[in-house]
Amino acid sequence: MEKIAQEAAHLLVSQEGAGWIVAVLLGLACVHLHRESMRAQEARLGDVGATATALERASQTNAAVAAALESRTRVLEDLSRVAAGIARSVEFNDERAREKLDDILRRLAEARTRP
């Protein structure tokens, strides 16, 4: 090990210090490459963070859309039941059913006129 260290020191000082120049240039190149790799890693971490945020927002939006669709599905099911009941009553010429149907149509027309 000592012989390797002595040989390395001899090479550094031989040929009028050209070895030191090479060692310094190699050191500068290593420092530059290290800085560039750190910048690239920071950029990747930033991209990963942005992607994670976008995915989280998308999942929240999807959950909200699913809840809204489920709510509307329930409303449609309720409306279908009411309409089926009214249709059955209308088949029997029930005056109350006609009044209910007129009331529903009036409410729907009011809902459409509201902003």
C-alpha cells in the first residue's frame, strides 16, 4: 500500500507538476458532475411531487364525481318509482293521481325557470 502511495506521489510531481494539473482538473470535473447530478435529482423530486399532487387532486375529483353520480342515481330511482306509481294510478283514472302529475309538472316548470 505504501509503495502505491509513493508511486502516486512520484507521478504527481514528475514531469514538472503535470500530474498535479491533471489531478486538479479531474477534481474539478468530479465536483461539476456531482453538482449536475444533484440538480437532476432535485428536478426529478420536483416532478415526482407535482405528479403526486396531480394524482391526489384527480382522485379527489373522481370521488366527488362518483358521489354526485350516486346521488343522482338515487334521485332517478325515486323518480322512477313515483312515476310508476302515478302511471298505475292514472290507469285506474284516479283524480288524485292526475293532480299529483299536474303538481309535478308545475314544479318541474318552476325549476326550469329558476336561474
